[in-house]
Amino acid sequence: MARACEICGKTRSVGHNVSHANNKTKRVWQPNLQTARAIIEGTVRRILVCTRCLRSGKVTKVSGSRGSVTA
């Protein structure tokens, strides 16, 4: 499974480190992904979500103990 947000599909982006002498080397920016327990199609699942989706309310998180589901 690739490291991508399961809601928006955000993945890594690539580019260059650029030094003061204008030397360029490849580098990677990884998205800020967090695991969250969320309600997906009526069931509680553990999903990998970017923080932008968590903050904007696209994910309905499940709080409380693991035995009970509160919506």
C-alpha cells in the first residue's frame, strides 16, 4: 500500500534541493499522514489520512473506548 491519503489521494511530491552554488539534488516531500479511527460506510476502520482532511472535517472520527461507537 502506498503512503497516500485515503480521502483525497495526496501522495509524495518530488523536486530538488538547491544549494547556494545552484547544485541540484533530488528530494521528496512526504505528506503529513496520520492514522485515524473513522466511520467508513457504517463500520469503524483505521485509515491513513492527511492532516488537511482531518482539519477540514472530511473524516468523522470515532472517539472513546474501542468497545463502544459514538457518532
